Amino acid sequence: MTTTLATTNQGPAPEITADEGYPPAIWVLLGGNFLVRALGFAYPFMAYHVAHRGHGATAVGAVLAAFGVGWVVGQLVCGSLVDRIGGRTTLIASMLVTAVLLTLLAGAHSVFALLVGAVLAGVVYDAPRPVVSAAITELISDPEKRAKVDALRYGCVMNAGAAITGGLGGLLADRIGTPTLYLVNAAACAAFALVALAYIAPDVRRPAPPTKSTYRDAFSDSRLLLLLASSVGTLTALWGLYAAMPMLMTAAGLDVGSYGLAQLANALAVVVLTPLITPWLSARVASRPRLDILAVATLWVTVCMAMASFAHTSTEFSVAAAACAPGEIAWFVVGAGIVHRIAPPALRGCYHGLWGMALAVAAVTAPILASYSLSRGGPSLMAIAVLVVGVTGAALCAPLAQALELRSHAK
């Protein structure tokens, strides 16, 4: 049996109201997304993969940066493709291309081959993000139900999947090697493409609107731009979990095992707290965007990451990582809810692609901020830098609230 995935600017698709359950397509997408997250070894183990090829720190940094650039571009490209050719087609094509590229990366040895492979893989690696987000917007009309799905997606798909990736990859990397991990990741992407091909109905092409919508229209929306800027600030602070924390723990004399424990503590906290927070949070965002919750969540994770700068033991780092969890959950659910509300039907993919780009930008800027701060002023400057970017993200919630209110009254 196949189930229809909401598609493009080619016309409206059936929506799920508050009195109905979730459409099967959502479960197919979440299940496939979990698969590629749980077996998504390519990015987390890319540094080790390059190093094991005999290359130094400069090459490692260049390859990671290349992947980040591809990731930024990819969110824009894949978001646009969702609107133009449909979510199912975009998902199948991107996952198949990812499978091929990861297979080639598994066998790559030269810096040039690794750089080219990394930037191309970055373009398609996170394609499910705008596809799933746009599908949630189009298939589920009730904001409270959307919030519950977004919470499930963040807590049990992204974080539980990431916990499996780190734990399983850490156990297997030394035994089977990173090239084999890349092949496993490629197989997972191919499997997701096949599942989408079998269980999601083909995209329905409907007459296009008289005027073609583009990213130029999206960039003219002040609400989206303010949310994007705020998100980059928030996520740059939060990405310290993956960028600054390893540097801080190394400086404190802690090994990679201690870092793995801190990441596990964060993932487990998110998974455990998600079902506890979701009922309260989904009820709050059902009637209107809650910029107050978004701002508080931003400040929460910012303070937690700033405090992590002064940690010295594995326990202290793990506590700081776990403490971020409630803020992460609230921020993701509220932020995604805003995009669901403001995205016009013809630009759902573009809007979610732009918002997904914020994470990709943070993945590039956070390591630069962390390394510069630690080399120039140590943990104290690191804490100040985190506070500056995080507080800026929170402060931008005020003009964003005004922009949302003005547009609401204009309607």
C-alpha cells in the first residue's frame, strides 16, 4: 500500500485535521529518517576517516569545512526541489545520490577526492530535513498535532538516532574501519530511497500558480529572515556540544570516551524529557507562536553551554550537556511551529530549507568561534563568545514577535 506525500506548489493536498490521526506518510518519513540518523556515520566520523587516510589536521579541517559548505547549499537546493518536483522525488533522488557518494568516499584516499566527495555529499546528506518538515506542514493542519510530531522527531528520531550513531560507531570504528561505516551509511540511504519508492505515492503534478515563487520571495519575508538570524545565533551556541566541548575536554585532559559519555548524557536527556515536555509544550503553541518560550529556550541552552566552558571533570561536562535538553526540545518545537505557520503553500520546501540552513551555518561557524576563542582567551573568552551569540539570538525574538503580530493583523 502506498500513501500520498504532500508535494509541491502544484496545488493543495489533503490535510489532517485535529480530529484525525497522523497520515501514514508521516510515519514512513519518520521511520526512514530514523534509519539514516541511526546509521549516519559519515559526518560524525569524517574526521577519523580522513585522519586514517594519513592526512593531518589541516586536511581534516578542510574536508569538514567542505562538507559544511555543501550542507549549507544542500538545504537551499533540496528545499527548492521539494517545491518544484515534489517531496517524494526529491527524497528518492537525494538518498540514492548520497548512497553513491558515500560509497565513493569510503574508497577515497587523496585530499582532493575527499574534498570533492565531502562537498557533494554535504549537499544531499541532510535532504530528509526539508522534505519531512514540508510534509508535516502540508499534511497536518492542527498546530498542536504538528508540535507533537516535531517533538517526536527531535527527541526520538534525531537524538535517539544520534545516540545510536555515536555508540555503535564508536564500538565498530576500530574493528571494521571507517570505510565500512561509510558503506553501512550508504546502504541505509539506499534503503530509505527504496522504502519511499514502495510506500509513498508518486508526487501529483498539478497546475502551477500564475506567478512562480522563488527564494527571492522567501528572502523578502522579514519574519523568516529574523527567525533565520535568531536560529543561527542559538544553534551556534548549542553546537558547542559538538565543536567547543571536545576542545574543552581535551584541554582538561579528558579522553574521547569522556566526550562520548557527555554526548550520550545529552541524547538520553532529550529522549527522556521529550514525552514529559511535549503535552505542555504542544498545548502552549496550539493557538499562537510562543516567542517568549523560544527566547527562554535560547537563553537556557546558551547559559548551559557557557557554564560548560568552566567544567573540568567528565561528570561536570556530562551534566552541562544533559542540562541543555529541555531548552533544545522547546526551541526546536517552537521554531519549527513558526516555520509551519508562515510558510506559504508554494514555498514550504524553500522556507524549511532556509531554516534547516541555520543548522548547517552553525556547524561551520561554531568550530571557528570555539577555536578562535580558546586560542586567544581560553575558557573565559569561550564563555563570553557563547553568551554573545546566544543572547543575540534571544534578543531577535522581540522583533520577530512584532513582525509576526503585524502580519497577523494585516490579514
